[in-house]
Amino acid sequence: MPIGAEIFKRALTYPIKQIARNSGVNGNVVIEKVLSHDEPTYGYNAARDSYEDLMAAGIIDPSKVVRCCLEHATSVARTFLTADAVVVDIKEPLPPPSNKKTNANLQ
């Protein structure tokens, strides 16, 4: 599988992993269980803590929302990869607090 497709495939697993983590479940286990099924509508229902047919349960992702998210993410990635330079903020560690006593501490 080409590296771009592998990155894209991995990115698609992050929403379900985060939903599982938010509900206190191991996201990797949920992903393995969902991907082991052949049914495209099979998934993890975090509200019920169960695996089921999500369409039958009334849990749907509007396809336009999903498509737009993928288009925007792809556009950002393409821009980032083709840019000649990228500016990022490097966080500098805060200096350790001093133990010097101030006038407020002497009272």
C-alpha cells in the first residue's frame, strides 16, 4: 500500500479511537474489533458500550460532513507538503521558580 494511502487509512481511525477513549474504553481494541467485521455499518456505540449496526441504531454520519472534512484535511496536508517553508511556534520551557523571598513573603 502506498505511504499516502497508509497515512489516510490511519487518519480515518482517529475519530473512533477518540470516541472510545472518551468513553473509557481502549481505542485500539475497539478499532481492531470494528475492522474485523465485513459489515460497513458495524461499529462501536459508545452510549451503550456495545458493538452493533450503527445505521439500525440510528447513529449516522452525514456523508456530506464526512466528505467535507476529508477534503479540507487533504487540502491542508497537500499545502503543508508542497510549501517551501513552514513556521511553527517552539515552546520554550518555563524557568524554574526562584526561592527568593519577596517583601510579601516576609510578613
